[in-house]
Amino acid sequence: MKRYWEIDALRGLMLLLMTLTHLPTRLTDPLGQPFGFVSAAEGFVLLSAFVSGLVYSRISYNQGVDSMRRAFWRRALKVYLSQAATLLFLFTIISAVGLRIDQPAVKNLLSFYLANPREGFLYSLLLIYEPALLDILPMYIFFMLISPWVLAFALRHGWAGLMMASAVLWGLAQFGLSEWLYGLVVRFTGLDVPFHEMGAFNAFAWQLLWFAGLWMGASRNSPDVRPFTFPKWVLAIAAGLALYGLYWRHHGIHGQAPFGGDVELNLLFDKWQLGPLRLVNLVVLGIVAIQWGPAFMRRIPRLHWLEAMGRASLPVFCAHLVAVLLVLAIYGDSQTARPWWGDGLLLSVVFSGLYAVARVSQWLDARKKKPPRPSVQPLRD
């Protein structure tokens, strides 16, 4: 099926921005949330959901729901194995280096595991304990596991009811659904993993973003598909709000905290809860990108290196985690631990490594898809 190189480039850009955000350098704050009060994580999840809806709905149309379900499960297993390998790297190499040089950043990151190594290892493999930086893939796995049933239902009965239910679940998440469920689990099972060690992302809120992307991707395979279009008044409002969010983010007096020290107001833009104003900011940016993005992409040279990173998003994402963890173990989380030229050198090495991972991943995929060469039988007299 047709591959959208623009989507690959955007996914590559999200990976680039996530790396800049997670690596502690002088560019972390200036380039964090560069387009408004929306991070690269939202873009990455939305684009991943779009691609999933596009690809797996086509499998359902061509090969049936069972084939689509198995394809989802294979992908979820691949992501789980990647998460397990990254956890193993964190619990062995990173913990050993951090403890050897007494690195506070690593000790803080692994506080639960260091206090309870056996439970920490087991619960992490069960995707219950999720150390910081390693908490987005478990949410992705959860979405991949439930998506076959959601997609199959939507292809038969439509998306309206599902998206309404998803919006209601997002609303409940804003008022403590996760904390309430956690309290019930602790009461009946005695689970001893603290709530804050179970990942920063509220999956009950972020599922709205995933299923919206899944719907958008699946809609591209509909027999009566039409381009996404918006009334002029919607475009005008979206452009105005997007520009205002961009200005507020970079020229507001509080930087990435829109309301400074006001905790209650900042929750409206909260990343982990996918707060309502953050969702508005994301929607208007999405409308702007859909309306004017294609024309913009046609006017610039194709960034093949970004496309390569986007096509190999899973290995590149894991490689960026390895790089970030190594930097935290060696330098700590200070953004001024190195001079400017040191930050430039570090970023050059990391981005070169990520691109190399992308190219190697594509080469391996190409070898798997290449048909075997026919064996040549010797001539006989």
C-alpha cells in the first residue's frame, strides 16, 4: 500500500524533538514544546495511531479481522520485547554505572528498583512498575492490545459512539479515575508499587488521542474517503489560537509553565493528564498542519534522514532512550554540565547514532523481505 513519506518525516521530527527534550543540554528548555504547550509525545502517539489505523484497517479489509488482530498482537509483542530489553539495560548497565560513581540522577530514577530489586524487576516486566522515560511504551502496548476489538467494532458500526465513549473516559480521567482505580487495586490485592512509580502518562486520558488517530487513519481506507476539510471560520480560529499558543510559549514570562506557580491553572495544560487546554492547543495545531502542511512539504526539500528515522521509529526510540540513560549515568541531569561546544558535540554524536540505527534497521528489514535466490543445480551429462 502507499506509504506517506510526509508521515514518516513527521514521526522522525517527533523523535528528534523527544531526544532534545530528554537529553539534559542547554537546548532542553528552549526547544521543549516548540510549537506551543504541546510536546513531541502527543505528536508521536497521534501519528503512531494514524499509521496503525491506516495499516491495520487495510489488513482487515483485505485479509479479515482475524489477520488484523494477529498483526496487532505481533506488533505489541515486538514493542514489549523492546521495552524488556531497555529495562534490562537500565537495571544492569545504567544502575551499575550510576551506583559506581554515585550518580544522584540514576539513584532517583531507580529509587523503587534499588529498594526492591526483585519486585521492581518483576513488576516492570508486568508493565506495572514504569520508571521515568520508560513509561510511554507500556501505554503504547496497552493501546495496541485493545485496538483490534475497537477497530473491528468501529469498522462495522461506525466511530461516533466509540469516540463519544472515549471522550467520556478522558473526562473521568481529569477527575481522578486512575487514582480511584489504583486505590481499589491496592485494597484488594495489596499491591506495593507506589502510584507515582506506575508511569507519568494517564492512559485513561491519552486513549482519546490514540483512538482519534486510529479513526483518522482508518478513515483513509474508506470506500468514500474524502480529504479532511474545514470551514474558513474554523481555519481562522485555529490559526489564531495556534499562533497565540506559540507566542505564549516562547514569550510568556513563565516559559513552559503557562501560569507560573499556579498549580490548579497549570493542570489545564497538564501533559500527563492531557489537560483540556492542552488538548485544544493540539487540535488547532492539527488543523493547521492538515490544512497547510502538504503545501509546505511540497515546497521544501525532502528530508530523507528524518524519513528514515520515522520509518524505523521503534528501534530509533529505544536507541534514544539508551543514549539519554547513558548521559544521565555519566553527567547527571544538569543542563549545564558541559560547555556549549560539548552540548553540540554530544547532540551530533547522538543524532548520528540514531540515524545509523535507522539505516541498519531498514537494511535488516529489506533483507527479510528479499526473496531467496534460487539455487543453481549443476549441469549433468
